[in-house]
Amino acid sequence: MRIFLLLAVFIFQTAHADSNQYTVNSGDILDISVWNEEALQKEVRVLPDGSISFPLAGSISVAGKSISQIHAILKDRLAEFIADPVVNISVKSAEGNSIYVIGQVKKPGQFVMYQPMDVMQMLSLAGGLTAFAKANDIVILRRNGDKSESIAFKYGEVEDGDKLENNHLLRSGDVIVVP
């Protein structure tokens, strides 16, 4: 019984830790190196289709995966050619972790998220709303795989401290439309 409990705790902690890890996005730049293999040191940008290409490993789909997941895939593929490869991967630039703000804000554009951000924080980065903005008609456009969804955001409710649960955490690729 004790072993079962310890195993359950380990599985929970592992799953929870992995869910908090950064997941790679298209446009991110990864620095990949294999110890003691000078030809296998490369900086790669994740392509729009979510893949990278690495010598000996070929094309690897990495978008939506954590660094530890990519590490496991790369190590497995390189093991066919190199005995026990020591692979190092780091995110050199999180440029793919972008949000777009358009419409009646003072500074519309693309913003890179270097930390988790919600709608109010992103609107702040965009300089706030203009005098002509329809504050309670803001919409977040989000893609979920092949489907898109529209999430209503009423600035006035969150601004007053009401309905703070509607101050959604943003995801890479979200578009905030301020009419």
C-alpha cells in the first residue's frame, strides 16, 4: 500500500511539474548541442508547421512540447548513431510566444510574452484603450487546433474588480480585438 501511495505521489508530481513547463511555439529559437560532437551544435528556429530539422535526427515536430519531451525524442533518434548521446537544449528566444492586439488601443501590435499574462496586462502593454474603444465589446480570438473560438471580455467588469475570473490568461497566438 505504501509503495502504491509513493508511486501515485510521484506520478502526480511528475505530471504537475511537466504541465508547468514552457511549451515550444512556432517561431521560437532553440539552441541544441550534443556533448563532444562539434558538428551537432546548432541554433534552430521552429518552423511555422511546428517542426525543426537537426542533423542525423531529421525533422522533429516540437510545437506544443516541453524541452524535456524534445530532449527525449532527440536523444532517442541520435542513439542510433551515437552511443549514449548527451543532448542539451535551451530556449534561446521565445519569439513564438506572441499575442496580437488590434483595434482601439494606443499601441497595437505583436507582443512577446516572457511570462504568463492576462488580458488586462496585455492591454496595459498596448498602452491602454483609446477614448473611442468599446471597452465592453472586446474579444479574444483563440485557435484550438483546427477550430477557432471567440471569448468575450468586458473590460468594465474586470476594471471594477468584479468577475476577475474573466481576466483570461492568454495563450500564444491569441488575438485581442478592441473595437
